[in-house]
Amino acid sequence: MTLALDSVRRGQRAKVLPGFRLTLGITLAWLSAIVLVPMFALVSRAAGVGFDGMIASATDARVLASFRITFGASLIAATINLVFGTMLAWALVRWRFPGRRLLDGFVDLPFALPTAVAGIALTTLWAKRGMLGQIADGYGLQIAFAPPGIAIALVFIGLPFVVRTVQPVLEELEPEIEEAAATLGASRLQTIARVVLPELLPALLTGFALAFARAVGEYGSVIFIAGNRPGQTEIVPLLIVTKLEQYDYAGAAALAVLMLLVSFVMLLAINLLQRWAKKRHGN
């Protein structure tokens, strides 16, 4: 009996992966080669121009315009996805209708579709001679090769992040809770505002942050529909590529470092939201 207990204890102390130090060293080396070394090289290249040079590159009128377009369109697209992505997730979870599984599969289409293909398809659809572009042109609206086209492309690639973040939470939210609120005299609006939304809030914020972060760094689906006019429809990733083509490596590195800082901030926000969601769910 004592030998059996000792064997169990030794088994509990045994590591799942043998050679912990070796596996940890290989993991850290791989992470450094893939992530840390390129990031360090980027920061070193940007540091070569000095702090004043980075400030000058970041405050250039063309750069500021591209940042304004990129973050403005990303914010609009993430907000649209927050509203309609939540509605779509609600429909997929709470309703049963013909074609529901097919619609649920289409939600993941932006993940599988190459972004360049998505950009060409959206441009063809929203150009003045396109199927939807003709309708918009009839009302005097220009979608393709204008800021609205950028927002539409970002909505397309960001929608799955909101739907797939909110959908699991809705599946765990029992309909009986809403029925109990209605039994106690709550209206439908009160039930949504005081019962449903507080439970969905962490997932909504996480989905919004993910959609916004994805939109800020998008390139392939935007360059075709944007028109790429400096100061009007030029996004930051395209401006980085333009500077590289002009052999302005320092300016491109400076912009890349700024975008890298934005990515770090977004990742930090997403991690904090997820931690808050876990604590809220635990309580």
C-alpha cells in the first residue's frame, strides 16, 4: 500500500513534458527567431533616425491624414460590427430558421477568403458600374475609391470577430433568465438592458477590440477599394509600403514602430478585458 502511494505521488510530481529545460529553451529560441528578433530589428532601424526624426515622420501632414483615415474607418467599422454582429449572433443562437447552418458557416468566410480576393470582389460590387455601386451612384453617393469603401472592407473582415466572441456567451445564457425577468414585470427593453447586456458586456468589448485591432492593420482588402489617394483614402499600411518603394526605410520603420505600439496597446486592452470577464464570470 505504501509503495503504491509513493508511486502515485511520484506520478503526480512527474512533468507532462520530459526535459523541461530543453523544451523551454527550444520554445524561447523559436519565439525569439520568429517574433522578438524581427521586432528588435525594426525598433533598431527606427531608432537610427533618432527621436526627433521619428517625431518628424509621425507628424508629417500625409502621415497624420493616413492615421486619421485608418483609425477613423476602423472605429466606424468596429462600431458597425458591434451592433450588427451582436444581432447576427443573437439570431444564430436564439432562432431556428431555414439556412441557419449555412449562414453560420458564411460568418467564417472572411477568415478563409484571401484579403486581396475580398478587396477585388468588394470593388467590383461597389464601383460605379457595379451591382450596388449603380444604386449608390443614383443617390449621388460614391462608395468605391472613397472613405465609405474603406469602412465597408473593414466591416467585412472584422464581422467574424464580434460574432464568434459573443455567440458562445449567448449560448450559455439561458432563456429562462429572460422569462423570469418578464414574469417579474420587466419589459423587453428592461430585460435587454438589465439582464442580457450586463452578461454580454465583456464579450462585446472584447469583440469590439478584436475587430478594431484587425481593421487597423488591414491591407489587402482595402488597397483595391480605397483608391489610395494621399491625404484622402491612403491608409497607414499602404503608406509604409509606399515609403519602402521609395527607399525611405527609416520613415517606414518609424511608422511601423508606431503601429507596433498601437498593437501592444490593443493586446493589453484585450487581455485586461478577458481577465475582467473571467473574474466577472467567476463571481
